[in-house]
Amino acid sequence: MTSRTFVTPSDARNASLTLALAPGLTPDGPVHRPQFFHGCAVHPQVVTRGLLALADITATRYSPYTPAAHRDPVLTAQGDRLRAECFSACTGVYARLDLLESGLDGGDIMYGTTNVDMGRGVRKALAAVAPAPRLQLAIGDDRPTISGPDASAVERPVDMPTCWIRGLGNVATLHHGLTAAATVGASASRRFLGALPSATGVGRSGWLAENRGELRLSARPGGSAVYLEGLHRLSAAKRLLPHVEGLTVYGPADRAAGPLVLELQLPTARLVLGLTSESCRGHSGEDSLLSALTAPHALAQAKTVSALLSFDPVVDVPDLARRAAIEESAAQTTLAVLAGSGRAGWDLHDGAHFHRQLPDSQDRVAADNPRAAAAQQLVANGALRRLSPTEWTVRCNTADYLVRLSIGGHWCTCAWFLCHANTRGPCPHILAVQRTTTNT
């Protein structure tokens, strides 16, 4: 695909919504003007308000609050659902709107991945769509393309930051380790959302837990409570307040401070909001994929596994491992590698990976993860010396660093580890030792 522009804009009016798509990837290869769905939305306001919530997030930098340029969400059609994904301008908030097949009528959902036009014009139009029993919905525009001197006035370049690819990979790995901490019904969910501060509000933080059927924020940890920093980062969800049927909160299994996910149950849809552990941190810098990227044969196996995926909404790992002729553990690692180039996500509701197809670039994966490349170079240079089954020295430039591996958490004497410990992914010295111990 040499051109990545929207040839026509998205359009919303009365009881009709047409979402313009950029050139995308489908099972048949690159398609200049893909069409993913033509039919009706059974719950129009869930669709329009859900898309507006995504638009709010892409146009906001939450720490500190600053309005930002609008971005175009990534849209994946998977046969039984449509997934629209985006990040805030600071990448500290991840959002995904899942439109399920039961809420889409009168047409088949196709397969493919691309960006959907969510520019300023469609935002205003979505907000003006009047309530109606049904919404005529077209995902992909079959209107004639304007040619000649007027074409440049219609076409708009696709606005998708490269850091989103890295962020999508980190989201998949971070969310994979989360477990459900609390679930509440419609009334409690709406009371919680109604009390959220605005995006410009003070960044309230605390421990979120279910107490007597209500979600409450407290100053102290305890029980199944999970830490939430920056309550204002959830403000976009208020657009869907009248439609929420329930809410589930996910956090780290050990309930330590870490990433948090809020999943809103909607009529035939779900809205997922993922927050980093700190408001000042973005998903693009979490480096949660490094261990997978340094696993032996991971990149080579990724090519085989990628060819077997076909926009699967739920990846069956045992079946995938069988077809690829690899162990299930290797298939899991390979999916993490594919996540590094945005080709695999994790759905907490289904407890499974899903496939999205984005342009593959191993060079970009290496450039986005310099510590993984540095670790591989240390191994190639023979810089490691084993002291005991759990301790190694790693020679880097003119310094020797001590690395200790343990079940509770790895440890290194380098400046990176002393500053970040295990909160921002392993240092290259730990990665090099992990790669060596996996090979032995």
C-alpha cells in the first residue's frame, strides 16, 4: 500500500453513519478501499457514544491535561465482532470498543485491519446524531472517489503515531497478567461513573474495591483492592453512562500497584479502558515484551505462527501450537513477539489472544526495543560468566555487573536496575542471562 490516506471522510447524519477506512490488510492482502460491514446497528447510541469516547481519549493528554491532535483508531474486523482501539496522546490510557455481532444486523462482518477516520468533522456529526431505533451503519465507504483537482481537498493522511504499535504490544503483555478484582451491576456502575472527575479534574488516586455492591476508592490497600492512579483518566467513559449494564475491574494478581483495566458491559458491546500504573507513564514505554523478544528462535517461529493466524477473534493456543509444530509455551512466547509489531492483542473478557494484522517490520521491533538487541549482542560477545546456578557476571564495556535470578524477581547492579528495578522491563544484562539460561 503506497498511499495511506482517507479518500473520503466519515459521515454521520440522521440515522446513518458511514465510517471511512484507510487502505488496509485483509486475508486477501492489501486492499485500497476495504469494506468491513454494511447493515444496521441495533443500539445506535452505544455505537455513536462509544466512538465519541474513543475520540475524547485520542484528543487528550492526561498528565498534565492538555488538548491534543485527534488520532485515527485502529479498526479490526474479525467475522463476529469489530474492535476499535486507540491511545490517549500521552499513551497512558488505552481504549478498545468491541462491537459484537449480536448488535449488528443486516450484513456480514468481514475480516481486516486498518485505521478509521475519526477527524474533527465526524466527531461533531456523531454528537448530532439523533436517537433512533436503528442506525444504518457502513464500515468502509463505497461512494465514488473524487478525482481531479478537487481530490486533494477530500483526501486526508492517516494519523497513527508509530508509538501506538509499541503500545499495543505492551498492552497485550501487561493485560495478560491481570485478574478480575471486582464486578458490579448496572446501578453501582452508573453511580461510580457518574462520580468520576472530568478530564481536567484533580488526579485522584487510591485503592479501588467492591464494598457491599458498590465500587469505592480508599486510601489504604486491602483484600482484593487494586491501585488506581489518576481517576480522571476514566472520564471518557461517562459518555456511555446511561447504557452501562455492568463493570469489571482487573488488576495485578498479587494486588500490588500496577496496570489497571476497567471493562464496561454495554448492550451487545464492551468498552475497555486500560491505565498505566502512574499517570506520567505511557504504554509505549513499559517495555513488557523484552523477555519474549530475547527468547531463542522466537522471531523465526513468529513468521510461521503469523501465517497461521487469520484475524482470529479468539486464538486457540493448543491448536495453533499443533499446526505450527511447536510447544504450547513456545506458541505463547511467539504471540508475545507478534504483539511487539501490533499483530496480537489480549482480551481479558475472553481470556485469550486475538489477531490484528498490521504491517510487519522486524527492523522496527528491534529499533523499538534496544535493550533486547543489546542483550543479544552481549551473548554474542561472550560477555557472560556463570558464578553459580543463580548468579552471573556480565561484562559491558569496561564494567562488570552482577546478575542474580530468582523466582521472586531478578536483580542486577547496573544503574538502570537501581533506578527502575523490575517496573520498566528487564535491563540488558538480565535479558542476556535469561537468554543464556533458556538455551542451556
